[in-house]
Amino acid sequence: MSKLRKAKSRQVRVAGRAISPWWLALGAVGLAIFLGVQAGGGVRGPDAPEGIDLALVAAGEQLYTASCAACHGADLRGTPTGPPFLNVIYAPNHHGDEAFQQAAALGVTPHHWEFGPMPPVAGLTRDEVSKIVAFVRSEQQFAGIVRDPSHP
């Protein structure tokens, strides 16, 4: 049997077309990755740092997107109007979780950045800010930001 004939005999017919089993396997892997991302709340699902509540983080991500991303960036890397949260200045030992609560409730006078003052974020509860903080902290951990070495 010729090599061409062997290759054709291994093909699978899908919707009337001959498809190599390798393409089917590649498609199955792609589908599995896609479904895993959808179910796990993002690409980091299996790689999430230990102790991360993925449901809490997902809820926080939605709240962050709606209430914070316009100024602090969808990727937490800041914008021309707001500083980045993926910076050691926002590590837990420099700006603790309560600092986020106070900023959302009362606003902030800038003290690290040359941005204008941050106004209070209307309509966010303490519980919602806690969810946002969980999202920010998980992204910081994933980026390797766990403490500011210049801050006690």
C-alpha cells in the first residue's frame, strides 16, 4: 500500500470532508482549553495562587471592570487618568485592603502619583469593594507582587 493511500485511509469524514485525525485532535485540544477557560474564570484558573477563591475573584473582576477599569485600566496597569494596581506601591504591606475601602468610600488625595484626586466611587458597598480587592490581590499575586520591599 502506498504512503498516500495509507494517509487517506486514516482520514475521517466530517460533514462530507476528509479530515486528518491530527486536525481532529488539535481541534479537541483547542475546545478543551476554551471550555476550561470558560469554566475556570480565566486562563489562570489552574495556575491561580493557592488560597484564591475563584468565584470571589470572578465577582470582583466584574465589579472592577464596571467601577475601576476606566481609570486604573482593564489590565490593572493604569491609564492616563489613574495609577496602576500592578505596582509594588499597591502591595498589601504598602496599601492594605482597608486603603482600598477608604479610597472607594472617601476618595483619595494623590500622594504617590501625579494624577488628579480620585473621587469617591458612588454605589459600591464594603462587600463589593472586598470582592474588587480580592480580584486585584489575585492579579498582583499572579504578577509576583506580594510585598513592597521598600515599605515596612
